[in-house]
Amino acid sequence: MGLREYHLRWEAYQLQQAQKQNDMATQAWLNQQVQATTGSKHPKPMFKRFEQFFDHNAVVDSIRKQYEPTYQATSKRSQKRQAYELFNKRIAEYQRLKKSGKLDELRKRGGRKNG
């Protein structure tokens, strides 16, 4: 067995384990729906949706991201996290440009104006 086949089998094994975790989480979710509630007078479930309890797509995304460098995440949580990271990166870049005075130079040349 070559290294490439070993990595492929290891990824498959991890995906199988993720599926087992999903099965266990489903069972735990069903138990939780019966037992775990908030509020004493009018009990409500702690989690409204299964994805709040266990996000199978996020687990699969983290496994596949280890083996595929160009893999794009499919879970909404991962997509939101990527959007937040991009936003924070742009804010940091804006603050760096503002601190260095390059944004003022743009305004002087007739670029974007305040207001």
C-alpha cells in the first residue's frame, strides 16, 4: 500500500467515524428532546434544530479540508466563519492604510470623498 492509498483509506475511515458520530448525536438529540428542557412552568427544548446540537457538515468539512487543499466548505457555519475572517482581514487592512496615511492621499487626489 502506497502513501497515497494510505491517506485515501485514512480519510475514508475518518469520514466513517464522522458518520458514526452523527448517528450517536442523532440518538442523543432524540433523548435530549425528551429530557433536556428549559423553563419550569412551560418547558421548551434547549435546541430548536439538530444542527445547533451537532453540525455533521462542519465535521466532514474539517476532515476533507485536511486532505484537499482546495476544498471549499459547505456548512453554513464554515461559510460564516470564512466571511467573518475575510471581513476582519479587510478591516485590519483599512486600519493599516488609514494609520499610514494612504487613505488621506486618495482623498487629496480626488478619489473617494467623505460623506
